[in-house]
Amino acid sequence: MNKYYVSQYLNVIDLEDSSLLFNGINGCIDAVSRKLGDSLRGKDATALSFLPPQDLELLAKRGHLTTLPPETEWARFKEFAAALHSRRERQTTQGGIMLLMSYNCNLACKYCYQQEHRPHKSKAVMTEKFVEDLFERHISSVLPGIELKNTEISFYGGEPFLPANLPVIRKALSYAKRYGMPSRAISNATQIDGMLNIFGAGPGKVNYVQVSLDGDRELHDKSRIPASGEGTFDKIIANIALMIKQGTHVNIRLNLDRRTLASIPNLVNELKSRNILGAPNASIYASPLHDNVAEVDTTHFMDAGELSAKVFDLGIDMEHPVSLRANDMSYLFKLEKGLGLMQTSFCMQTIQNTLVVDPFGDLYGCFEEAGYADKRVGHISESGVDLFQLRKTYKTRHIANMDECVKCPVALACGGQCGVRCRAVTGDLFKPNCDGIKNTILQGLKLAYQKRLKNGATPARTNEAATRSVHG
């Protein structure tokens, strides 16, 4: 008879009168009795003694039990994660170019992580010639192995939609139209009414724009302000409505801390009254303010879990970190074969199939690092593209190379978190700063399960009387 151990990658999520078992390697999810969930939570093998052989076999088949002792299971997982990441890299066919056309911005937000660059980088503005050379001569070196038809263009800043940037935007959109590339942007939306014809659906238009608000009118106008100090809220809301009318999808990001959260019901009501929320091409989500590269006042900041809990308490119908996780992980309940969890790294910094290009020709693996010379991963000049050692270093930042992540039961749903923030907090690119992410992931999975049951799904029975399989 096999000797079983509780998997080190088993997660137990408490429900009202039962528990969810979630395997952090294969993604299998099973609803079980609270008694069984509590017994397995401590990963104590003696808790298995009351289970009959057929139930042990079933739990092992689902991955919740294993015949491997902990040290061996961790070693096997590290090998598996490394192989999975290598496969992800080989199969990467989609990419992106973020055009940071200028570090200039017409606002002076106190928490902006680019505020340090403005005094010495604000004179440079990207040229049409540079964009032409980028797409005609250099793109295969910047994004090797990725075809233009599989590339996305993003406009970034500073504020990308300043009038001085318009010639470059039009030039880039001509390539987007030629190759069928989607185009996105991150903008404060204060200047958009002056160039409305570049927005819309389809190739050659700006298809998607993320716009940030810092609360209702009163709070926002104290935070996101130009040098003149005049309010921007009404102008931004009007321009959001214009983009929606043009057919561009607008995603409203609410930058929140403990001081601004209470204003959100008022803001939501106003957006609904303006026919913004409810439009098919508009969405909204709450995101906690954070500090990564720049040093800002973090006194009133909160993490993703606290923000989600407060949004729940306010009863606001809005996406937040937990609900976004629920959306992302809901596919696991329908998956019948294949790999369930594959996030071996966190973002663009590692795979580097998307790079930021600034007006100096500098390349960055992360948009929050743009402008910091020591964080460049390459440079474009007339003679060609030089890629730096940091690019190779970043490409090694995945969970198989991070000891804490190898032993984490949600590593493949997390990817090791943001490298920029981890380095800023811990001083080490390869040391994670988890910041409650495990709880956010598990709460997201719980919410996805609750939504599934609310929509009428009935988990199928398995051999174990107290167990209900909800996977497959």
C-alpha cells in the first residue's frame, strides 16, 4: 500500500459549511467536508488515517495527496516550474511596443513615479523618423521572433496625448493600420478632445485607453492637478464620454487609498448619470496606490486584500483585486485536460516580449522603470540595437529561481509578484514581497466558486461521501 503525504501545494479554503481543496500545481479544485479540510490543512500525514483506501487514491489522483515526501516534492516542482517557464518562452509569439514619446506631462500628481525625470528629460520628444526606423529597421532585433502582425502598440508617457506627440502617434497608427496591430494607451485624458479622430475601434485607431481617477470630483481635483492648480475632473469625465462615443474602450482605474475610498459611491453614481458606466465599451476597477521606484508618502496606502474587503463592505458593484482574480481563475472549474496553472513569472519584465522605448532610444523591461538609466535593458541608435546584461538577468526572474516561490502553494497562480516592487522593498530582485497575494488569490478562487454555485452549477459527487468534485 502506498504511503501518502499531504501535498505541500495543497491550499484549503474555508466555505460556510465545507472547504475547497485547491492544488497549486495542477489547478484541481474539490469541495469537501469541513472535517476533511481541517484535517488536511496542517499537512499532517496522520490526518489521513481515518480515510479508506479508495478515498486516499481519489485525493492522490487529484493531486491533494502525494507519495513524495516534502523535500522531494519541492525539488520536483522546481524542475517542473523551470521546464514550464522554458516552454512559455519558446511558445511566445505575441509582443508589444510601448512608445514613451516624451516624459512631459501636463499634470503634477504627487505620487507619480516619473516625477524625478521631468527636470532633466523633458526636452526630448520622439520623432517620426525614429518611429519609422523602429518599425522598418530595428523591430526584429528589439522583439526577436515576433511578427509585426502579432505586436501591440501602446502609447505611454508622461502624458502621451500632448499636442507635441501627435505626429508620432499618427505615424505609429499608420503601422498599426498596415499590419493590423491593436493600439492602446494609458492617459490622464485631459487632452483627448483636441485629437478625437485618432480614437475608435479597428486598426489604425487607438482602441483602448486606461484612465485614472483619484476619487470623486473634490478629491480628484486635489490630487491630479496641473501646475495651475485648476480642476481636471470635469474635463476628464467629458473626454471619457467622447472616447466611448468614438468606439474606444475606456477602462477607468480608480487609484485608491484609505482617504479616498469612501468617495467612490458618489463617483460611481456620477459616472452612471453621465451614461459612462453601463456603456458596453466602458469598465471600471479599483486599484490600491503603491510605491515601486519613486519615494512617495505611503501613510494611507493599503494592500490589495484590504482594498477588496473595503469595496465589499461598501457594497459597490465594481471590480477589485479579489474579483479580478476570480475572473482570471474561473476557467479552472471548466478545465478538463491540459495544464491548469502556468504563471511562472509575473509580467513583461521577465519574458520581455513587450518593451518600453523612450525618446532617447532607451529600452526598458518595465514601464515603471522607464527613465532610470541603470534599469535600461537596451538602446537603439543609428547603428542598430544593443541589448544589455540586465535583459538577460530579468529573463531569469521566474519562480524556479526564487527559493521562497518554489515552496509556495500558490506560486503558479502568482508568478513571483512584481520584480520592481520586490527589489524596492526587499533589496533583492529575486526575493518576493508577497504583500498578502496568497490570500487575494485564494479569496478570488472562493468568490469564483460562490459565483459558480449562484449561477446554478451543481458539483458532481465523487466516491468520498463528503467530497464533491467541482473540477471537470
